[in-house]
Amino acid sequence: MPLYNPPAGGGGTTITTQDEGGTLSSTVTTLNFVGAGVIATGAGATTTVTIAGGSGTFAVSTAEIDFGTVPIKSKRITVTDASITSASKIMVTPNGAPATGRVGNDWEWDTINFSAVAGTGNFLLTGTASGRIVGKRRIYYTYS
């Protein structure tokens, strides 16, 4: 990526930094743009930096965890999803809808921490509760 270095000595050299045309600062001496999707182009005395945006959408899936009928604090399950790869980054959060065989939102009472390890076509999900729980809970998950 281009790196601007103002001329040494002489003073008086300034760069006006703008965001969508609005001035941010006039005391900048160096601009260094880095990262994926960053493109800097120059035309005359103006350099334009374009940062590619994402689509702004993502898919959310749901799954159930069955903690069984004996009160336990931790459960490990494999969630199968053919689109997941070993490089996927997975986020899991409670789903407020009642799980199969449940009549209310158990998440109002449960505190469960999740960890997920991506595999090929699945991920290993560990749910660890603050107390002992039984029955099923629904979760949302998404990945990139």
C-alpha cells in the first residue's frame, strides 16, 4: 500500500484528511493504509482510498442441545453443517424459543458459556452452565 512521506524541511506542508469529503484533520504527516480490500489511487494532488465493504448479510442457523434427564453442568455435542470448514469462525448464542419438550424460555434462568471448535462439515460445541440443568435448549449459530 502507498505510504506518503512529506518533504523534509521547509515546513508548511500539510495534508487535509477527509472522510466522504468532510475534513477530519489538517495536521497529518503520514498516511499508511493496510489490510485486505484497501485500494489507494492518486489523481493530481488527491489520493483516494477505497475500502471494499462486505455484503452486510449473514446466515443464522439453529440447533438444539440435549442436556439429558440427569442434572449436569457441561455438555459437548457435534453440530453437523456441511458448509463449515476447519477454518470457519463460529459464533453461538442462546435462542429464546422453547426447545422440543419445553414450554418456556429456559434462557431466562440459565447462564451457559459456549465454545466451538470448527471441523470439516461440523463443529464441536461445548456448553458449560453456571448450575446443573436438564432438558433441551435451542441455540443460534453463525460462521464465516
